[in-house]
Amino acid sequence: MKAYLMFRDRDFDPQTPLPANTPDLIHDLELNTLLNAMAHGDNFLFEISKEAILSSLNNVDSILYRQEILKDCLNNASVIRAIYQIPITSMDREHRRWLGIFTHSPSGVLSSAVRLMDMLIVLLKELKNLADEHSDKFESEGFKRFFAMIKHELDDEYFSEVEYHLKQLKFKDGVLISAELGKGNKGTNYALRLPNSRNKNWIKEVFSKKSPVYSFTISERDDAGARALGELKDIGENSAANSLAQATDHIDNFFKMLRNELAFYIGCINLKEQLEQIGSPIAFPIPVNMNDRQHSFQGMYDVSLALTIKQTIVGNDINADAKNLVIITGANQGGKSTFLRSVGLAQLMMQAGMFVPAREFSANLCQGIFTHYRRKEDASMKSGKLDEELSRMSMIVDQIKPNSLILFNESFAATNEREGSEIARQITSALLDRDIKVFFVTHMYEFARIFYEKQMKDAIFLRAERKAGGRRTFRLSIGEPLPTSYGEDVFKTVFGNE
């Protein structure tokens, strides 16, 4: 049985290697804040959510497939949580009941497998009941196929047959084994048999003619005889023990796979509920193919910041369609870095098949998402900050591919403005030549001016708004780069006007 709730044609593998730049993405985008909200204190949900978000989907159809499933989950949250609890219960009970792993005895394996299968059947019936009761509420292709599979595979005939065999394997009337004599009168071809059916008419059974029976009794003190008889019993039960153990493994693996695939959606439900509590909007994005340059949104905000301060964040309305370069300048503490982080988080969430923190959002898919942020001074560094920045840039160059997205935040400002601007210009130009989308937050006026004066059709320039008197709106709008970042406003805020 397969769920196919994360991918249309394959299982979700939580062990898939993550991108090499994962630590930078987590650090620069403050991704752990988002993951903690999704996990709600559950480490398993945290790890699954991290795997799903950082293993970006690169196909529009795959994203839409997952989006539709997520919509079903958000509309039927209580049902999804009930289904998710079934594999949780299975794993909890399995740890307490599965004793066969501690013995090599076929009898021990069979006994433990019977107990485990009894438990699994109860849970499968619970899953079947949920499917029967709620399947008509789901509209996505993924869930329709999932519930159809449950109803087909787990019909009444299946449960009747399994329960019949489990009853026989408990051997309440003893074990019936057949065998043949081989060379040297050694036993061979041992086979476990169904018990002889008893005649319900006891009078007829008493007076009916019976085949001759040869039997023997082992003395209570005959340990060797008891061991020999036990060995014969194990030989006869070995095949049944292996078959039932494989059957329990099959069902157990299905439940584990179901847990893996539903965990991501449980995380999304948790996140939506927390954003609703603080009044922050969400929207399902419109993904566009990689080769089409599109990036437009309304009310997009930094979801990590909203979750941290637990209140609504000022959003931005930007249309950067047909643009490969976005340069962001403007006042200090005006929301530039927050905006850049919101761009990265929204892109990751869209390519995971999630909703995004915005009223409306549409963007082209990216081959990869990269960040190059200014780092704090590190006393352990053996070289200067510029060396460290260029070293990180070199590692990114080794990994980045065409149609990727890279976010720069105050990069290459560790030297003087003339040198820093020239380094940033050359790197940005090379990235644009490779058809890589660039978002660049900078205070280097010379760098921004060079590109602005080129009047490039595929470039847009945003500026953090500043009202009269220095008030920040934390919004960005289209604007020409200015030679000042209004650091004086920050100085006056800290030290006063005098």
C-alpha cells in the first residue's frame, strides 16, 4: 500500500541529502523560527518540515499536486490529525508488544507477530472507518487516490481472512504438523497444517469410524524429549512465522511511511493556526516555470518576524516580473533586510508546495536558493572579513546553476566603497550573464548607481521608505538609489537631537 501524498509517483524519503548550503539558508533566513512553529514542540515534525522545505520541488505540476493536498488538509484538519495519530499509536504499541526481535525461536517470532498483527488490524480498521466516513470531504487527486486505495485494499473480505488466519495461528487446539521420512529415517518436508475440523454432531463423532492414531507421551522429567519436541514444533512453524513477520513488517512500514508524509501537512496546519491567531494572511502562490521571469506579490511579509513578535507585519506590494536584478537601497533600519528574508522564505515555502506569507504571490521556480549575508566579526578567523566573504562567494559559485536565486545582504562592504562596489558589480554581472536572479540589499551607492545608470530593462530598484522627520514605514517602493542611508536618523534616535 502506498500513500503518495507528497509526490504523485513516489514515496517521500526523509533521508534525502539536503543542499550543501543548508546551514547558510537556516541561519540567514532564520528558518528555525518557521520550523519551530510548524513543529509545535515535536522534534519529528521539525525534522520532516526541514527536509520538505529545503528539498525544493522544481516542477510546477508537483507543486500544484502538493498544494491541492494541503488545501484538503487545512479544510479537514481534525480528520488529518486523527489519521496521523494512527501510525503514532502503532509505533507506541509496537515498542511495547514486539518481543520477537529478542528471540530466534520461530515459536517466539510467531507469537509476537500474532500479537502485533492483532494490534495492527485494529488500527487498519480505524483507518478504514475514517476513510468511509470522511473521504467525500476531500477533493485533491492525492487524497481521492489514497482513500480509494484504502477502501479497495482494506475491504471486509480482507479483514475476515486475516482474522481467520490469526485465530488459527494462536493454536488453541494444539499444533498440527505433517512430515515425511527421508533418508536414514530423518524427518523432512515439515508443514504446518490447519487443525482437523470437528463434527458439530457429537453423537455422530463419537460413533464414527476413526483412522488409527499412534501417540506417545513425554515424561515431565524428560527435558531432552521436550526440547526435541519443541524443535520439531519450531521447524513446522518456521515458514508461518516468517510469512507473518513479513506481513506485519509490510503494514508497519506503511504506517511509518504514512507518518512521514502526513507530518509535513500537520506542520503546515500548526503554522496556519498560529498565523491566524496573530491575524497574518496567507495565500497559495501561483508557481511559474523556471525560464519565465516572474516575481510579483501583494502584502508579502517576513513570516519568521511575525512569529517572533506575534503580531501582524507590514507587507510589501512589488511587481518584479521580467526582472533578473533587484537592488534594494534606502534608509537604515527601514526594513530592507526583513524584506530580503521574506523573499527567501516565500520562495522556499512555495517550492515546498506550501502557502506563502502574503495576500497574493506569484514567482518563477528556481533551480536553487542561495544567500550571501554579511557575517558578524569572528575573532577566530585567520583572515579578514573580505577574504571570508569572497571565500563563501567562491563556494556558492561552485554550486549555483542557471535559473537559481541568490540573495545578497550588505555583501562586500568590508573594504572601502570603491573597491567593494567594483567587486559587487563584477560578481553581479557574472551571475546575470548566467541567467541567475539576484536580489541585492546594499548601502554602497556607487554599486547601485552603476547599474541604475545602465537603464537595464531586466532590473528594478527598490528603496526603503522614509517619511519627513525620519519616520520609517518599513515598506519598499520603486525608487532611484540615493547617496545617503540616513544614518543620522538612527544617531538622533539613540543620542537625541541636541
